[in-house]
Amino acid sequence: MSDLDRQVQFRQSLMKFELYLISLWLLFVLMIVVKIDFPVCFDSNCHYIGTLKLISTNALPAISIAMVIVIAICYFRFRYRTKSNVSLPVQVKKVEDLSYEHLTFLTTYIVPLICFNLDNVRYVIALFTLLVVIGQIYVKTDKFYANPTLAILGFRLYKLEVDGISKVLITTQRITESDKIVFTVIDEKFISGRKA
């Protein structure tokens, strides 16, 4: 394998992993809501508890906020890639809507994960280990596109036949047979694109 092939493969894996991270934003937001602990006091004897105490009691929400920021960067990178399509227009021969796959990921992984005991450090470590393992599985098995966050943001999934090859398209538009599309390759099976 040449250096160029390795670089292309690395970029494709990185894009898939970023799409997986984007799918986890709801989990991190829920972790912030469940674990954030800001003392509220309206008494005249109130005083500031100190930055160190505030950070130590809110370590998990701070990590979750950092992850939400990373996820936002990943989303804007993905959005930029979908708008900078460079292919020539191709005609769609066959279309199948795959948007139902978003719910599978949400109900199978995200909702049960928030039920972890987030007060116990061991469970938090187990949760993050599980997230890494699920991410590797999703990237290796090419299920990264089943992303509920993209569905919330208006993206749709289609299985297309283009030039005799079957591909999965991630787009914000409704695609029908005989539409012409331009696309960016995510990997040999997956593309992001829009109507030409």
C-alpha cells in the first residue's frame, strides 16, 4: 500500500469517526443536564465556594462540554465537506430511503448509556471505554451513517444506484429517481452530496 493510499484511508476513517462523534452529542448534553452541580443560594450569608471545588464537583459536565465543542467542530467540518462537492453531476437510477436507520442507533445505544451510574468513577470509565469500542465497531462495520444527530439537523439517508454502483448518500435534500447529483466520496460505499 502506498503512502497516498494510507493517507486516503486515514482521512476516510477520520471522517467516519467524526460522524460517529457527531451522533453522540445528545448523550453528552444529557450527561451535562444529569450531572451539573452549581450551588444556588439566595441568602445574605451566601459566598463563593471556590473554583477548585466547582471544577471538582463538575468534572464530568466539563468533559461533556468539551466533547460538545469537539462535536460542533466535527459537524461544521462535515457540513463544509458536503457543500464543497467536486464531482461531475451523475444521474440517479434507483433510490431507496434509509432514514429509519437513525432511530436504531438512538434507541439501541444512546438512551441506555445515559442510565449508567455517573456518580461512580468506575462506571464513568466503563462508559467511555464502551463509547470507544462502539465507535470502532461502527467505523469498521460501516454503520457510522446511522446518525440520529444528522437526522435532527435535516440530513437524509438514501441507497442509490449511480453508474451501476450502489452507494449510500447522506444529503439534506429529497432525492428521487432521475435526479442529477454531485457528491463527495466518504469511502467506496458512502458519499455525501446534493442535487446538481
